[in-house]
Amino acid sequence: MQVVSDLTNLKYLYDKVSLGKIINRNLKELIKNPEFCFDDEINNMNNIRNSILTEQYKGLNMNLLNLYKEYLFYFETFKRKKLLKDKKKIYTNDIFEKNKKLEYELEEENIIILYNIGYITSYMVKEKKSLNDIKLLNKISTEAIEIFNYMFQHMNELKLQELNDINCISCYIFLCITLGYHENMFYNTAMMKKYKRKLLAKLSFNIYTYFNEALCCLQGDMLPIFKQSDNFTIARNNLQYIRNPNSYLYNFVQVNKQIFISISNYHYSLKYVQLSDMEELKVTKYEEDKIGEILCRLNFSLINVNRGIELCKKYNINVNFLSLKEKIMKLLDFFEYENKNIYFEVVPDYDNLESIKGTQVTFMKNIEICDIYIKKNISNNLKLLFNEKAKYIYDSYNNQALPLYEYYNKHFLNLKDQYELLNISHRKDILLLLNNSILNIFSKKKQIYNPIHYDNHLTFLSSVENNLKDILIEADNYLTIEHNNHLEFQKIYLNVTINQESVNSYNNFLFHLNSFKTLLHELSQNIITFKTYLEKNHEKLKICEMDVTNFFEHIINQLNISSNIHIDNLDEDYNHYKNLLSEENDQDLSSVNSTSDIEPISSVMSLNYSDFHNFLKTKKLLFAIHKWENNQYLFHYNTLSKYINLHLEERLYFVLTSLYFSMNIQLTNFSNDLTFIRNGLHDQFLNSITEEKDSERLNVLLEKQKELLNAKKIKLEERITLFEKDLNQFYNYYHEYNKLESFKTIEDFSAFMNELTEICSSLNTTYKKHEYTLKNAMLFKDDINRYIYMRESERSQIRIQQIPNNYSRNIQNSTERYY
């Protein structure tokens, strides 16, 4: 099927125009104030028009379309102020006869621009068809419909001037062709999804209706939709070229009318028939009492198909009817045979059959010019030109609106900063974390806990303690006896000189004896400490004896007992968002009357399943968690799965992501509200007062605007309160979520392992320290024995010499020990 851009021509701008001179001349005539100067706007408009003069010869593209839309904005602005009046005629081409030139005045150039915007938009629909993006195609096609509808409605109501080739009739024909193409996209989607025949018949009948109305216009029939008979007559006379039955456009419309009434009756007849094979058209069942109607509709379809084929051949129109004709003839053969041999039903006249009725699928929105052009920045002086009263009212409004915008914009930026600090990009895999934590602590336990090693060390140290105690008692006794013997000897042999070497040796023995006693005391304390630790931690040491399976079970049981995650509103919030963001809660895409398959996607997200999951993809948030049931490395899955916080993690993370998504929407809506206050509400008010000069009416508009502003203020306060509430809730849940990777039982057991390591390290140090203590003590004891023997020998020799008691000597207090 063809679009408007296939059937007509672009309307070119041929002449350069001195926009500055024209606008400034009109401005001087209307106002004497030299302060009013719009050089920036004039230069921008002039530059855009010059760009169009160059770009229009490069082919149809988005750049040219945007230039038209930008130019239209400046044109409408200056035209509204009556600054584009110029009597000089300029030229363009006829849209139906490319080489035919037409005159127009500058003030009429907006009609050319509007047509060109609709023309290029219709071209884009066909250009983008290969992308198979039905939603994008629907969006562009809807824009084309709205533009041609705008032009027709405004010309029909005498709100928009008409040209010879672009008038209310031609615009209505363009609208019908565009609607037919748009409806055909929906029909193709319905065919692809194998919708019911009754719906297919209605959709194709819709398309037939559009082309039928277009043909009526080409034939000169005034439809009820046209309001001005005089204008209709003038427009009809100006379109003689395309109203000629030999013209391509006329026959294109006629062919499409016939093909779609044929398709509609074909589908309508098949609503009574059940086919086993859609391609081969094998009839398995049909309603016998409807065979007459079936034959009538199929015959009517065949007649129209044959007419269409003849027209295509005659006027070289590229439409393929052969497949449809073959299907109709195959079904006709079958039912004619059935009727002649079985039923003998009389085939009724087509006019006596029930009329096929269409169904409304395309909703045409009545748009304004501001929905078509691309708005550019212009001075308020230009907007409020020639209206001092409106300017005063505008300034009064701005004194309230600007401070309010600044105040809430600061709030918005603050909330946005807080939102950007949130981070939920890393989802906790509790099962894997717990598994690794338990395996790590079990591995640590195996390295540290060695009871045989401890027992051997402890047995050895206990033996050292007991033997050392005996040795030191003996050594102490020997030294005491020696000391006493020496005292007795001194009483008898007062004249014997002191042997200083012996005194030093004795003191040295006493020093070492005390050192050994200190070692014994430390050893005893270490043994007591270790034994006390073993007794105190008997239960934990029993855990150390467990194999890996029992160890896993023990840890999981203890974790379940000591879980410290407590959230009061989690179930309520989880169920709320689960229902809100469920797939079932989305719109029913398979609804027959729904146009969701070809509706444009809204740029503003809402709390629904589709937007939520698109948001997760955009933010690269991983919501799915690994399924570990069959993982060959996760041997203890059945035990781990008993951990009560596993399911809690899923619920917590879902609520966190839902809150994160909800706050994102809230910020978007907050931003949109601020934008609306700064732009939409502002422009809305400005447009309402621009042409108003009645003081009373202006004051009423101001009060209404203040009410709207106040309503927005209340809405913004509500948004701040809701966002802060959700933010606090998010942090509460996030705090609890972080606790999930903190396994207190494992931490406590790890702390015990660290204590055990220190104790065992101390025991090992003590063992190494006392490895040779007993041997050294025995050597010490032997040294004492030799020393005593030597001293006894010396005393024996003195006794033999029998030295007199009054022998001269130098002696200190005899009660002191000298050796």
C-alpha cells in the first residue's frame, strides 16, 4: 500500500524572502517604540528558511523535517503578531503537478510547511517499515494522521487558509489515505496473530470505508463532515486534475476501495467456515444454513477483485490480487459444488445481506499547532508584544512562580543526590557465601585442632612439672644441709680463712635454684591455664570433633536459632510490590480491541512489570540468583537450604529493587512537575494572556494560575514526603540486608578458633621452652652434689690438721652464707 508521499509531491520554497525588512516594517507600523527589537528571532527564522531552501533538494530526511518544524514555530509566532503581512507574490509548485507553479503570499507559507511536515512524516512511515518495529511505526503514522486531521479540521472551520492544491478536500483525502495505511498496519498484525475472521472483516472494512470516502471526495460528492458548502465547491473546482477518472490518484483510491471490500467479504464469509489448513483452505466444517450467504459474499469478492485487476492493468498500478483471487475461486468451487449437489440453496442478493460494520481502532486526537512545531526560545517581549496589561499580570505571576521553582528545585537536587548514593548493584548470594564461610572455618578448624598433638605436649609438660618439682626439692634440701654443716664447722674451726670461690659458687647455685623455681611456677600456670581452657570450652571442642556433614548441620541450626534479622513490614511491602509489579497486572496485550501492539511507548515509566524489568536491565541489576540444586560443587545444598534467611534475602532484595525503582519514578515525576512549572504551566499561562486585553479577564486568569501553582506546590510537598519515607524505608531494609552476610555463629566459632590458636601457640612455645628443662635440672642437681662433695672433702682435710681455735683470722658475721 502506498502513502501520501508516493502519490503527491513535496511543496518547494523557491524564493528568498527578506524576513527582517518585512517584520520590522510591520512592527514600525503597529508600534512606535524603538525598544522593541527581535533581531535574534528574525535571524534564527531567516537562517532556518535559508537552510530549508538548500536541504529540500537533498531528499526527504529527518533534518529537513526538523527544519520545517522549527521554522513553523517562528512563523506562527510572528504571524500571530501580524508581522508577516506582505503583498509581494512568491512561488511554489503544485503538489499534484510538479512542474506547475502556483502563487502565494508569505502569510500563507504556514500551509505549505504543515503539508510538507505531514508529507515527510508519511514518507518516514514507509521508510521505517523494514525495521519491523510496530510501536515506532504506529507512533510516526499517528503523527501523520494528526497533522492531516489538524489541517482538515482547521480548513473546514475556516481557521486556516486554503491554497488551490492544499484545501479541505485534498487534506481530507490525505487523511483518509493515511488512516487507511495506519489501519492496514493493524490489520497485518491481526493476520499475523491469527485473530478471528470477524475481526479481520471489520478491520478490512475500516480500510474500505476510508478509501470509499476519499473516492467520494474525488467524485465531487459533499460528505456530511464538510461544513462549508461554498468552500467545498471552490476546493472541488481547484482539484480537477486529480478528480479526473484517468488520474493515478483517483484509480489508486478506487483499486484500494475494491480490494478491501473484497477482503472484508472474504473474511466475513469464512467466519461461518472451519478450515483445517489455512494455506490450502481445506474446509472441514461449515454452517449449512449460511451456504447461500457464503456464496454471495465470495461472488461479490470475486467481482471486485476482477475489477481491481482490470484497473491495475489499465493504469499500471502495482497491486497483486492473484493470491486473493485464487483463494476466493477455490472456496467458490467447493461451496458451489456442495450447493448444487446437496443443499440447492438460492444465493441471495448482496444488497439483502447484513451490512458489515467496522470497529474503531484508530483514535484521532485533536491537536494544536504547538503539538506540531519544535519550540524555540524567544523573548517574552515578543510573546507579550502590544499588550502592556498582560505583561504586568505576567510579571505578577512570575514573582511567585520563580521563587517556588527555585525552592523545590533545590529539594529535587538534594533528593537526587541522596538517590545516587544508593547502590544495590551487588546482590548477595547467601547460599554460596554461607557455603564458602562454613567450608573456610571447617578448613581452619582442621588446620588448628590437633588433640593428639596437644595431649602429647600436655603429658610431656606435666611430666616435666612433676619431675622438676622433685629435683628442685632435693636440690634445695642438699643446699640447706650443706649450709647447716658449714655453720657447725665454723663454730669449731674459727681460725679457718674464708674460701671466696666457694662463697660465689654457693650464691650461684642459689640463683639458679630460684630461676628453676620460677620456671616451675610459670610451667604450672601454663598447664593450669590450658586445662582450664579445655574444661571451659568442652562443648566447642566437641564441635571440632565433628565431620563436615555434622559440622554443616550444627552451624545451620545455630544460625537459625541466633538469626538477628527482624523486619516488621517486610511481608506487607513485599506483597504490595509483588502484586503491583506482577506480569498479570500488566495490560492484556491479546485483547482484540486493544491497540497496545502498535501504541508508542511512553517515555515516563510507571510501576508495572514491563517498566520494572526494563529498568533492571538498564541499571544492570541482576535479579535472578543461581540455581544451586544440581551444582556438583555444592555438596551440602540440602543442609544449606534449611537456613531461614535464604528466602528472606529474595524478599528483601525484591523490596529494595522495588523501592529503588519507585524512587526513580518519583524523581522523574518530580522533575517533570518542576519542568511543567517552569515551562508548561508558564507557557500555558503566557499563551492564555498573550492576546487578552481585558483587565478583569486577565485578573481571573491570574487567580486561576495561582490556584494551579498552589496545587502543584501541594503535589511537590507530597512527593518530597513520599520520597523521604521510601528512602528511610530503603535504608532500614538495606541495613537488615547487609546483616544477611554476617553469620554470627561462624564469627563466634572463628573467634574461638583464634583463641584456640593462641592457647595452642602458647602451649607449643611452653613445650619448646621446657624441652630440655628437666635435663638441665638434673645436671644442676649433679653439680650441687659435686660441690657438696668437694666442700666436705675440704672440711675433712682441715679436721685432720687440727688447727687451734684461737688462730688469727679476718671473718665476717658467721651467720651469713659464704658458699
